[in-house]
Amino acid sequence: MLYLVTYDVSTVTPEGRKRLRKVATACKNYGQRVQKSVFECLVGPEQWVLLRNSLLDIINVREDSLRFYPLDEIVRKKIEHHGINQSVDFEGPLIF
């Protein structure tokens, strides 16, 4: 399933900046950055549990925001993108 993961991490303190780096790194391990705080993550059920739990362990729910949007196949086929940073289709051939 494709999940859109978005986050807003408070960077007022050094701890917040550290959380921001950890959230971005965790998302990079499971997907691709499509905007600064937005990742598309194509994961199976087991990977989804690991990703979600790792992100929930990192954020501070009193200071940060984390959103998950599951995108089914119908919605996925309707995604439009304009401009730079084209997405990589991980289910297609990865030959460039």
C-alpha cells in the first residue's frame, strides 16, 4: 500500500532538530521524499507497522504533528505531479 507521510516537527530546541532528522531518516528508509516534509512510502503490512511505530516513537506529541494518508490503487493512479523532482516508480523497472 502507498502511504503519504507528512510531518511538522518543532525545531525550536536542539532536541526538536534532532527529532526532525530522525523522522526524515526513518521516512527515507521506507520511501521517497516528494516535498520537504512529505514522503511517499510504498510498504507491505509488516513494513507499515515498523514505519508507523518508529515514527510514533520519535515524535513528541505535545510539540510535533504526524499524519498518515493511505492511498489505495484508485487514488494512486490519479496522482498528478508538475514541476521538478519526478517520483520514482518502485514497482516499475529501475533502469535509468
